[in-house]
Amino acid sequence: MIDFPKILMILGGVLLIIGFFMQFIGKLPGDIIFKKGNTTVFFPIVTCIVISIVLSIVMSLIGRFK
């Protein structure tokens, strides 16, 4: 029961970071958008890289606390 506040603080920090990055998803330079007529194709290359880096950092931090 002592670790519960620590877990809540970590979870809150992770949610804060995710919420911050959710504002920019799909709007980063390097994301490719093709529009032709009624068809739109979206390749979020840079967004995927940023999400991968953030998740790697979060998972490494979670791994250190165990």
C-alpha cells in the first residue's frame, strides 16, 4: 500500500506527457500527406518515431522501479 502513491504519480506523469504529445500528432514536420481528389493518404513517419522514443523512455523508467 505504500507504493500506491508513487504509482499514481508516475501514471499521472505518463498521462501528462501523452496528453502533451497528442496535441501534435499528425502535425509534425516530416509527416507525409498526399491529397488527390477525394483521396487522402497519410504517412505519419515522424510521429511514429517520436512515439517510439517516448515509449522507450517510459518503459525503461518503469523497468528501473521494479
